[in-house]
Amino acid sequence: MNDSGTDTGRGAPAPAHRVVVTGLGATTALGGNVAETWEGLLRGESGLVLLDGEEWTKEAPPVLGARAKVEPGLALGHQERRRLSRSARFAVEAAAEAWADAGLDDGRVPGHRLGVVVSAALGDMNSIIDGWETLKARGWRRVPPMTVPMSMGNGPAAAVALLVHARLGVHATVNACSSGTQALVTAAGLIRRGEADVVVAGGAEAPLHPMVLASFGAMRALSQRFDDPASACRPYDADRDGMVLGEGAGIVVLESERHARERGARIYAELAGVGVSSDAYHMVQPEPGGTGSAAALRASLADAGASPAEVGHVNVNGTATLPGDAAEARALADVFGEVRGEGGEYGVRGPAITANKSMTGHGLGAAGAIESISTVLALHHGLIPPTRNFVRPDEGVTLDLVHGAPRKTGPERLYAVKNSAGFGGHNVALTFRSVSTHPEPGGRRGGETPGEGGR
């Protein structure tokens, strides 16, 4: 697996074990499951609101956020809810949906061949801050005993492992805003190396706490469009003024192609290539030229054996910050298009681009996983969701940004790419391949297995 972020300039050898996506689960500001979230994305709905409640209005400025449409953990017992943080509850909800969607809820996968990689960029700040407030107000003996386990970064991963009885290993990759995407890279490696048949992977986050929002606000990273929350997050728009944080989870079931086909599973897509790089530039600012992001994109394409011309769709990081979107646009132009003009104009030709954060908000460690689900479904259905709130690009930037309405993709475009970036200079890119490019023995094509879902 080529995850070095270097530009090899050629396709990587075929991996020993191909990795396919067989299950999807999500809970977001647009819906409590994948179907509701996907329909919301296609309709261009907004999950962004002005946060209210005493914790937000008492001596605090207005704050925007993307609250989950469905409160997590409602189906859990009282004791289980008390022992799981909010981010872990999101993870369990999404994992249960993905597990059932993959048709694996009959216990047929041996625990020693089943792994979990679920990430959260912040762990769960709510748990540790609430524990601290209890300590100050009521003393040592009243601090909940599960405060530390609930606040740890591996909490969501451990909760998912308990849900599916995974015994191969539990991993929690922490790469800031690219954590959920990195989780899929780590999971794919386990399958490619033959260590696992199935890995449950993704990200979960619950960052809507006043302290977290205050910190992002101090960095001047948040949108100030309080009068119209639905229009606040404007990826790639010339008038963008910052991100809007969101909460939720995205979980996928990854499986070796051999294992999936042997059990007659429906396959959404193949995770054909991964690429990872680091900027080594700044703790929070991206490298302005987008060179690190471009390196990850090239590595992912090379790993998949794909050319840029074969990519029909890129789901971008698209946070709606001024430097972030500008750097990513330059990376996309470098990989998929051309840089031209003495004035430094840059543009992309080829793949259609979309930015889900315009509707779901920025879910930090969950974002890349939720957006990977959107990328897979866009490839699976040949339909790309629009970007909300896009009116005009930066001067000199020409991007084929889908907006206004969904766009159909042609069968000649075999690949879709998910691009992510995070504080600390983390860059991660995933390349998904349409399963229709791999006919099964006897002529049946991969997307036509029994039990084809309606998503």
C-alpha cells in the first residue's frame, strides 16, 4: 500500500487482497441514518442552526453549529447511555446501521478476523469538561467514575468493538480533521495484508461545546453569518468567512473482496487507493501552494492504478476557510488540471467537485468518514450532490463545482476521490472504484449482487 504521499508517477502493483465497501451507517445534521442524510445532500438541505440554550446564550456571543438531526443513544438502555460519551453514542448508532446494512448481524464473522478502526479528533471534550465542572462544584467524590474512559480518544472505537465483538484489534487514529479518512486507510491496510476479513471503520465527533467553539472562534476560523445560518458555510465561494462545526458519525464496513463475494454481499464500491502526506508547514495553516495535498492525491491515484482523467468526482475537504479552500483548489488544479496565466490563475478541468460541509457542517474527526459515504454513494448511483451556498469563485479560480442541483455522472468515469486535510498538516486521499468495472464470474457485475439496496 502506497501511503507515503510521494508521487510515484505510475500505478502500484495490484494488492494481494482487494478492499470493498459493503456497509454504510451515518448520523448527521441532515438525518439519523444514511438514507436521510443522502436525500438531504441531494436536495441541498442545510443542517446549520444558531445554537441556543443557556450554555450558549449566557455571557457568550452568537454561535453557529450543525446539531445532529436525531439525538444519539435513544435506543440504548439507561446504564449503557451513562457509560458512553456523546461521540461514542454517535459511533454505535452509525456502526449498528452499517453492520446491518452489510448483512453481518448474524454473527458469521469470527472475532479474530474482525477489526475496528474508529476515530475522533477530540475524543469527547464534553465528558472531561463536565467532570471538571462537577469536581469544582461538588467535590472529588461526585465525579462520575467513567469520566476518563468516556473522554478518551479510543472511546468510540472501543464501544463499536463491543457492539460487533471484534477481537482482531481496536484502533483509533487521531489526525485532527482527517481522522475519519485516515481510519479507512488503516482499515484497508489490515485487509490488504490479509490480517482481517472485515473491518468496521470511520469517525465520530461531538464538538459542540462552548469551550471548543470559543477556541475555534479565537482562531477566527468560524463563520459570522448569524442572521442566516443556512447560508453560513460557503465552501469555495468568494464570500466565504469560515467554517461551521457539526456533530455526528460516519461508519463503513470494509471487507476483502473475496470474503464479500463468497457470502454474496452487495458491494457499493472498491476502496482502490489511498494516499497520505504531511505539510510540515504550520500547526493550523495549510501549505499555501497545496503541495502536500497534491502529493496525497497523486499517491492515492497511483495506488489505485488510476489516471486523473478517469476520475469523475472529487469530494473535497471544503471547510469554507479562506486559506484552506485556496490551498486545496491549487492542489486540485495541480493534479487534475493546469495552472495558467501570469497572474497566477489556477483551474481544474475534468472531475466534478462537491463539498458536503456546506450542509452537514464540519464534523472534525467524523467529517472524512461521512464524506467518504457520500463519495461512495455518488459513485454507486452515478449522482453527485450539489454544494450549497456557492455563488461565485475566487478571482482566477475555475472549478467544476456542482451546485444548484445534483449532477449525473457518465459510466466512462470509473473513479471518485475523497480528499481530506487536518490541523498539523495531515493530508489524506481515498480513491474509490466503481464495482461495475469488475464483472463477476459468469457475467454478473459487482453492483448487481442479490439484495441490492435502494440507497
